[in-house]
Amino acid sequence: MDTAVESSIISMLDAWFDSYGSGSNIISEASLTVANVAEKIMALRTKLSEHEVPMENRILVVSPAVSAIIAQAGIVAGTEVAADSAVE
């Protein structure tokens, strides 16, 4: 990745966290379970929509632990078997 682009992305993320990154906008790994992960992701999706963030090219970046919870929940589109899901 170009250094200027990376620096710009980091600056935008820092600004976002300064504005929105506290309280109910942060979901900790400890609070996620197989039973609630879909609900938590949909809540984040709703917040993005409320702020008029276009649906196109949205991505979700998660840790390996959260990726495992998503896979175990079987909520990845097109996968019936959690072990077959590729969450990268």
C-alpha cells in the first residue's frame, strides 16, 4: 500500500475514533458470542447506514478470535458448515 494512502487511512480512522469510538460504538471481543454476533454486526451496519455510508465496498475487519465466532455462528453468506467459511 502506498505510504501516503496508508497515512491518510490512519488519519481518517483516528478522526473517526475521536468522534464515534467510545461507549456503545465499540464492541469488545469478550461481549461477542455465537448467539449474538449477527445482531452486533447488524447494529454496526445500521449505524453506518444512519451515517449514510454507501453499501458498496463496505468491509468488516475483525480479529482472528471474532472471525472464529462468526464462522461458528454460520452467518457467512453461502456457508452452511461453519468450518467451510473463509473469513479473512
